[in-house]
Amino acid sequence: MMIASPFMKGIAFAMGSYFFMALYSVFLKLATAAGGNSVWVNFIAYFSAAVLMTPLLIKQGASVFQTAHFPIHILRAFCGVLSSYLYTLSMSFIPLVNATLFFNTSPLFIPIFSIFLLKAKVTIRDWIALFVGFLGVIVIIHPTSDILKQGGDFIALGSGFFLGLGYIYIKMLTKTESRNIITFYFCLLASIMQAPFLLLFPHVPPIACIGWSIAAGMMVILVQFFLAAAYNYGEAAKIGALIFTLWGILHLWVGFEGIHQYFSGGAPGLWNMLTGGGNAPHSAFQHTSDTLTANVQAHLLLNFCIDVAGYGLLGLGVAWYLWKKGSWIAYFIGVVIIGVADMAFLFSLVTSGIIELNAGSLGGPVIWFIACLITPFGLPKFDKTMISYR
């Protein structure tokens, strides 16, 4: 059997970081679509990421929080907050794909910032690449006489500008700071910077918005862990544990949302939550007017949602054993039992056109597959005695 070279493994993990950055974008879009404004969505995402990272850093001792470059951490956080806010705001005016394209223009600005802040030398080839990149931006914007009315495009381009500046500050910090502490201070300071603006929006967003925002926060952590894993494959099992944690939280949300719909909308609310696909559109689905039938349906659907939440608890258990023990038993439970649940859902409800095909319904199976693929890289060498009950 051919074993992938360290170089190829590094590429795989680097590509994984960009995948989770894309998921971060999707979760932000879902959070705003669920009724949250950009300030609340970004605050919850960054604050939850800081909270989740705190126990990991505390285990390393109090000295890990010491830094001699706090002002640079503040500048990095400011650029990150502004970039994320502009990106989230742009999605209110332009499609997600367009916003993401402009958000990813950050590498085009890095050479310019490097000249002034890092005193770096930029070669002719760099300038040619930069010129071609900006030509691509012009093609995407497709400027016309109404260019000043294309606010969404320029807002999204601004997010790429400040993201590139943030990367320069990260480059400065990496000379003395660990990747984990850079990420932690970024998330903590970003949430602190946004907290005062919450007073302008006193209404707490819906639970669905909070759930998607927390999922976006987990993506921030996963992006950083994947980048670290590109250099240290021993972190792969812990990355797998974090991904299973995300899987568990998403499925716990189904249970909470099911209970919420049961008490607020009854059977119609639950049916709207679990239909919407091409073969069961909301507009064509007929709800029963019989009280007894509606009551039976509501209890059956509520039971289904709670069962899904039970699988979410199993996913959290698998994640805990992977994190603490590097357990092959936990991995096989994740592959087989969670796999059966996810594949049954995928083929009986999603691909059949019953439930709406979106990031939420497809995300579970995709996240499960990635967790199964990555986790073995960080587990101890397999020995059949590891799964023996003697």
C-alpha cells in the first residue's frame, strides 16, 4: 500500500484549512439568514471560539498567556473584526460566492503591505502576479457607469483588504508567539471589541442564529488546527475530535429546535423543519386539519428530533475519547454507528428530496466523512489488542 509523503499530507491539511474557511462563510450566511445581524453573529462566533480554546491553553500553564506584543495583537484583532464585519455585511447585498471571491483577494494586498510594514523586497514576478490578480478582480466586478452603486462588491473587497493587513500582523507575531496563542488573543480581543456594539441591538438573536454562529466559531479554531497539523501530524486525532464535536453540536441543535417547534408551531412547525426538498416543497405539502392526527404526527416528529440529539451526544462522547485517549474504539464507533445514522439520513431524506438540500442537511454527512478521513493520522499504530475487552 502506498503511504502518502509528508509533503502530500501537509498539502492535504492545508487544503482542509481552506475547506473549513469556506464552511465558516456558509455558517455566517446561515446565521444571518436565521435572523441575526452581523454584530451579534460575529461576536458569538469569536467569543465561543475563545471560550472553547481556553481549557486547551490552561493545561499548558498560566505562562502560555504571556505576550510581549499585545499592541500587535490588538491591531491584528481590529483588522480581523473589520474584515469579518465587512464580509458578513456584503452578503446582504451580493451572493455568497461573490462575497467569498472578494474576501479571498487578501493575497493580492499582502505584497503591498509587506513593502511598508515588513520592509520586504517584491520581485518583478510578484508584481506581474499582483497585476493579473487585480485584473481578475476587475473582471468579477465588471465595472459599468453605475460602478458607484455596486456597494456590495466594494464592501466585500474591503474585507479582503483588511484580511490581508491582518495576515501581515500575524507574520509579525509568529516570530515570538505560538499559533494557538495568536488565535486565542484574536478571538478574545475581537469579541471584546464588538461587545459594546451589542447595546445598539438589544434583542438577542434566535437560537438557530446562535447555533450557526457557534458553529462558525468552531470553524475559526479548525482552520488554525489544520494549519498546525500541516506541520505536525500528531494533532490529527485532536482535529478529528474537534470535528466530531462540531457534528455532535449540530445534531444537538436539531433536538433543541425540534422541541422549540413542538411548543411553538406543533405538527406544522415540525413538518416545515423536516421538509422543503424538491419532492416535498413547503408550498405543496398539505397539513392535516384533524386534531388527533396532528397530535400523533407532532409526537412522532418530536421523537425523531430528540433521537437525532441523542446521536449528537454520542458524537460528543466519541470526541472526548479521541481527545483524551486517542482511542481506536471511539474512532470505530464514530465510523460505524454515527455513519449508519448519517447515511440513513442522507439517502432516506436528503437525496430522496424530502428535506431541503442545504449546508445544514448536507453538512452532517460531509463533516462525518472528513472526521473519519483525518483522525487515523493522529492515532497510535493500530493493534488488534487495542479493541480487545480482555
